[in-house]
Amino acid sequence: YWWLASNGYTQNLETAVTTVGSNSIALWQSYIAGLNPNDPNSQLRLFVTRGSGNNVVLHWNASTGRVYTVWSSTNGMSTFAPITSAADLPSTITAITNGPINTWPMTLYRLEVRKP
């Protein structure tokens, strides 16, 4: 409740599960991710760029006091699995190199954030 109040949400605090902040993210998700719900640009984003050779570089904006895991899948309809070298990363690590790049089937990535 202290986090909600510090961000200006003082009425009907039980609606934090369904209330969406200015950043278009549910308040509870903003809290878990360490985001500012009052800033439209405060969002958790995973960027994928081509690295050297046939590798891909994944990088994200991290928040202090959070733990990150990068998941991958070659089929968006099936389950994602954590990338072994990118599981439970501290907020001081904001990028990994993964490779080689799969052109077929393509690789999809997902970033998970949680409080330790």
C-alpha cells in the first residue's frame, strides 16, 4: 500500500489489480517491474539487435532490486523455456548475447521480471 500511496493512488487500494497507470500497465505489474505508473514512458522493454557473427544481443532496461530471466521459444504457440545463461540475472546485468540466430524457425523472446 505504501507504494500505491507514494504514486498518488490513495482511493480504493484494492483496485490495484485492475487499475492501469499512465504507462498502460496494471499498477501491480508496474510495482513488480519497478516502473513508474505515472510516466507513460516507464515500460519494461526487451530489445533484440544483431550482434557479431550470427549472434543476437538482447538488452533491457533494468530496475534496482529486481531479478530478470530471458525466455525463448521457436513457436509462439508452444511453451517458452528460460535461456540457461539468462536466468535469475541481477539488475546490474542488462544484456546477454545469444546465438546463433535462427532464421527458421524464428526465435521469440520474452523477459520476466520479479522481486527477489
